[in-house]
Amino acid sequence: MADIAIRQQSPTAFYIKVDPTDNVAIIVNDRGLTAGTRFPDGLTLVEHIPQGHKVALVDIPARGEIIRYGEVIGFAVRDIPQGSWIDESLVELPTAPPLNTLPLATKVPEPLPPLEGYTFEGYRNADGSVGTKNLLGITTSVHCVAGVVDYVVKIIERDLLPKYPNVDGVVGLNHLYGCGVAINAPAAVVPIRTIHNIALNPNFGGEVMVIGLGCEKLQPERLLQGTEDVKSIPVDSASIVSLQDEKHVGFKSMVDDILQVAERHLAKLNQRQRETCPASELVVGMQCGGSDAFSGVTANPAVGYASDLLVRCGATVMFSEVTEVRDAIHLLT
């Protein structure tokens, strides 16, 4: 992608053109720009255009290509004069090619030169993984216990964490799985493996505790067992709390039991110490925060550049929500 071009009429009027081949640009100003706004390159707006919306940089004929980021994002429904506002009513989306017709790996970038000698202060775990935080993770085997876990997390934050200053926080790992599910169905390996592996997050320091209800099909022991492609998690039975255990007499009894288990793990986590680790030990997950007209020219390039730096250091970066790409999948292959 070429350098982003920014054009202005005055210190308060801007548009952003991403690629030299683009025939549209994005209006930057908070309240948009009014009809008659003129830019040094000769572009004059023929109508008010809101912030974040597209302006036609040239005359675009009916059925003509609308190009942004150097790619065709749609076709003009009718003739669009230069300086016009291009809203969704004027754009016909292109038809995405079928997945089974796409070539494989046609855009393989050259490896970037490595960066050596970069480090960070992390928490080394017994299994060799490295965390960036020191957290107590409370795993759940069924969604029915989420309310109790949320309640207990607040108590731990208020009453227990001050006693363990080296622990950064506590996280309840709630989900919508585990009750009346077919845990031995072929596709069940996906949620079971996911919940299982989250419990092994390096930030949890290998301290695993599980809260279950007791009647769920996905029992804690089955969850900890994992699947064929992940190792089991050895956990003492004292670190598993079943809310339907007959020893519990009322809600307070359940909460007290969870707090006792949590405090044992907090005491161990409090002994963790940071040490200098190579940047290659980092594993960073990226999450889409909600796209708008500016994310492609602000946050996304910044995150991409940072990711390149991390990968050059030997670190691992994972991008989620690839389904958000939708009709641009062919641009990634």
C-alpha cells in the first residue's frame, strides 16, 4: 500500500486518500464538509459530505469501478460526479468469488529481516510458557455457574487481592457451554479444547481451579482431560468446586468454599517473580474492536506494523475474526 495522502483546504478541512489508484477519499472532519469546499488539487465538494464518508475524486460513470485501498469495493449504481457524496445507495457490491475457485497462497510476502536482542520482563512457567501478567483464572465447566463466579470474583478483588500484592487480578472464565450438550459428538472437541486451553493461559501461572454445578454433562474431570490433540491438566480434586456438593448448605457455604480454594492458589501465584525473557516468547492475540471508516487508516495499520515488529523478534501474533473479511477473502490468498 502506498503512503496515505492527506489533502486539505485549510487547517480544519481534510480528506484521506489511501492508494494512488483510489478514485474515492474519506472526509476527516467531525461535522463533515460543506458544499463548495475546495482543495488545492482542484477537488470541490458539490454537496455536504459527513465525516467518515466517501467523496468521488473523479467522475465515476454508471457501472464504473469504485476503488479504495487500491481495490474495487463496488460499482456505481449511476453516474457520480466528481465531488459527490458516495453513500451505500450508490454502491453495488461486487460478487465474491467462490472459495473453491480461489488460488492458494498467491500473495506470499518476503520474510522481514529479523530483530535480535529484544526482551521483556515476564513470568516464566513450569511448562516453559511465559506470561505477561500474574492472574488467577477461575475456569467453569458450565454456563449455569456464571452468576456465582461473577459474584465471587468481586469478593476476591475486594477482600483477598489486597493480601497478595504480587497478583494482578482475577478472571472468571465464563462461557455458554457444558449443560445438556453431546460432549462426545465429533464437533464437541472444539469448545472443550477451547475452554481447556484457556485454562492453560500463561498468565495464570499453571494454577487451575474449576467451578462446576454438578449436574452438567461436561463434568470438570472431562474438561480437564481435554481432547486427543491436547494434553490433560493434572488438577488436585481440592481445586474443583461443585456447587451441588452435599456439603454446601446454602449460598454462603458455596461462596466460602470457592474463596478457600482461590486463596490457596493466590498464595502460590503471589510467589511468582518476573524475569528477563526474549521477545520471541511473546504470544499476542489481536481482537477486532469494531470497524469504521477510519480503522483501516489508523488502528489497523498501527497494529499491523506492531505485529510485524513482534514477528521479526520471533514472537507469535494471532489475528481473530477473520470472518469479518467476508467479501475480501480473495485478497488474503
